[in-house]
Amino acid sequence: MKILITGSGGREHAIAWKAAQSKKVDKIYCAPGNAGIAQIAECVDIGVMDFDKLTAFAREKEIDLTVIGPDDPLAAGAVDAFEAAGLRVFGPRKNAAVLEGSKAFSKDLMKKYNIPTAAYETFDSPEAALRYLETAAMPIVLKADGLALGKGVLICKTREEAREGVRTLMLDKQFGSAGDRIVVEEFMTGREVSVLSFVDGKTIRIMTSAQDHKRAGDGDTGLNTGGMGTFSPSPFYTKEVDAFCREHIFQPTVDAMRAEGREFKGIIFFGLMLTDKGPKVLEFNARFGDPETQVVLPRMKNDIVDVFEACIDGTLDQVELDFEDNAAVCVVLASKGYPEHYEKGYPITGLEAFEDREGYYVFHAGSRADGSGRIVTNGGRVLGVTALGADLKEARKNAYGATEWVRFDNKYMRNDIGKAIDEA
């Protein structure tokens, strides 16, 4: 088989790495890819939103399966474009990707089908939102309705912070048109857990749990980022929590989408809050999470191509997912100043230390080859250093040890990824 993966981040590197292990796969292409992906795939200079060029390339190279990595092309109809061209593709169609593409849609869906989530109100005008906030209980959460690179969520502790948040999202347009409409939610407390799943329209298969760290600084301080690290499994995702979520959240979401005429095939990422009143949905994503993928896929025993095809063909009920009885931790090495201002182009050294070391992986997120044989930094999140261990504490120790192998100027990382493990 020939496979095309679209995207250029650590998630896509992890998907390509996993796909390369499939006995079915002869050749992998990635558009546009990065320097790490280029070591296992042929990278093609086509943007993820250039559907015409992507489908033309897939036809020209006789690609057997395309995997759409990021959220923006899914929300814009990448899968629809590939299907219209008669090409086999993994991911939800545009009318199903709205599950992530619109916070208001997903909240309304949960309300209609009694899927546990925070109480909320939706606003199209800043004036109406500001009026509502004058009597709302604090703290409160403001969410841009559209896609905002995982950063369009503001937790406001005071009424003034909430007013400023409305101005940031709806008037200053910090996240562009994503803030044309906002969702105002009650503030929930509890442990956050991420659960990824494969879906074929009717059947859902749950992957192992994970937990992301979004804030830039230690102790969950600083700005929201795309994710500074993650670990899997979550010790807080117990058998009791799993049983509740399967009955009241996971399958009901798949059934609700089908009932709405929006059959979902692909990945549903459930962002959960384990509250004192039980698990509730924080958010849905319509694709693999980043950096959750970097700790989930190294633990998965299945041939990922078999699972992709079962989702497309509606035969997921014949597949049982199998994960290693171990743990994984990923620490993101970022450029100092991320997620705001940072410099690029610094040479990266030490990557060869990961070669032939079982249980250690370095997934590239923001890297490029500079033409002289060097790999240099090319983004805010540069690398995801992942390590396995018999348990979470060992995996964490291994991951942080491996971060020392890699060097580049302005290297920055959090030092407390997975620290919650000690509290479990």
C-alpha cells in the first residue's frame, strides 16, 4: 500500500511512525511533513488546505489511503474532497467534523442527547455576552466557537477578567473568526483526562487514556499552548469512570451524530473533566490529539492501518484494540518564548541518541532540514521526547533523562509533566 498523511507536526510524525510498522505499507508520503517525518516518509511541499493539489497528487501517485492529520482541513471538508475524487481517506466528513469545528454545535448536541457537560450559554454579540456576565457566577469559562489551535479557551476568575475575555475573543478578534460566536460555560473542577477513540459511524473502540498539560509554565502557569507534554495512562481514569463514560458519553455521542445525519468515521477525542458529580465532557476533537498521540500510539499493539480501514469500511465491530501493559510520558521541547514570540533556525543536535534505543522516541513538531545536512528548529513546539516505562514513574524518569540528549539554543520545557502521577 501507498499511504499519504497530511500535516507537519508531532502527531503526524507519530502516525507515520506507526503506519511504517504495518506489513501492508510499502511507501509513505507526507504533505508537507517535517525533518523527522522525512526520515520515514517522502515529504511533499503541499499545504494541508490545498485540497486540489493534494487530491491530484494522490491520484498521480495512486495512493491507496490518505490520513488527514490536523483539524482545520477536516473542518473545511478535506475528506469530502478526497471522496469526491474517488479516493480512499480516513477522517470525518465536514458535516461530522463540526463536532470539533463548532463549540456551540457540540454543546447543543450534548444538551439534546443528555450527554454530561457543563452548563452553558451561547452568544453572537459581545453586548449580550457582557450583559450575561454581570450576573453570572465566577470563575467562568469563555470559549471561541471555532477552531483556535487549542488556545481559544479563557478561564476567567473575576468579572473584569471575563469582560476582558469577551473583548479579546469577540472585539479584538485574537483568534479571528473563531471568536465571532462564543460559548460561556460554568467553571468545573476536577481532574482532566483525554480519551481517544476510533469510530466507524456506529461502533466505537476506546484507546488508552492520557492526560495533557496545556499551560506553558510549571505548575500550570502561563499561557495556554498546543500542549507541553502528556502521559498515558491516566491513573485517575478508573474502571468505574470508564464504565460510566462508555454508557453515558462515548456510545451516546456516536449515536447522536448518526441520529443527526452526521455519521462520524474517524477519531473522536473526548476531553473529560472528572468532577465530584461524575465525568463530564469538556470538549470534543475530531482527530488525534497532539501530543496525546505521541504517548498513545507507542503503547498500541494493533496494526494501525487495519484499524483505519475498519473505520472506513464500517467493520470496527470486528476489531479489538490491544495496548501494552506499560506507560508512556512525552515532554515537549519548545522554543523559549512559545506560544508568543520565539526565534527559529537553531541547529538541533543529539537526535542520533534515539536510534536503536528501544522504548525511546523523538517525534518532530517544528523542525526542518536546512539544506546543509543539519536539522534546525522551525516552530514553537520543536520536539516531543517520549519514553516508555513499566509504570508512569519510570516512564517519566526515562523521558526527562532523554530530554538531556537533545540540544538547541533557546530550548525550553516544563519540568513537571506527569507530576500528578505522584498524587495518584
